Amino acid sequence: MTKLQIRAFLYQLGCFAILFISARYLVEHYTELTGYWIPVTAFFVGTIVSPKFQAIKTKDGEKLFMKWVFMKGVKEIG
């Protein structure tokens, strides 16, 4: 794995973790769900809402791109 692939993986993992923990807290305190439904719901929310990062080799070299459900199109990160 290249540096940018590792960076993309860590960005994606970090974003998912932040959104999963936030969603779990919100689901636990503001809904009537109990048991294993709390982490399952938080997992689906985190998976759908978190941005997707990918390192792609282009003719200009390897670049990092991000796609997010709240943004139109794909954004180049670095």
C-alpha cells in the first residue's frame, strides 16, 4: 500500500468512527431503541453518512479524492 492509500484508509476510518460514536450517542439518548439495535442503527448511519476516500493513480501522479453524500461531485484532497 502506498502512503496515499494508507492516508485514505485512516481518513475513512476516522470519519466513520466519529460519526458512529455520535450516532450511537444520539440514538441511545433520543430514541426508544434498546439492545443491539442501538449499535446496528449507528453503524448504518455512520456507513451512509461518512465520506468515502480513495487514492487513484493519474497521469499527474497519485492523488487523493473524496466523495460525500452532502457534496456534489468528487473533490480532490491532495
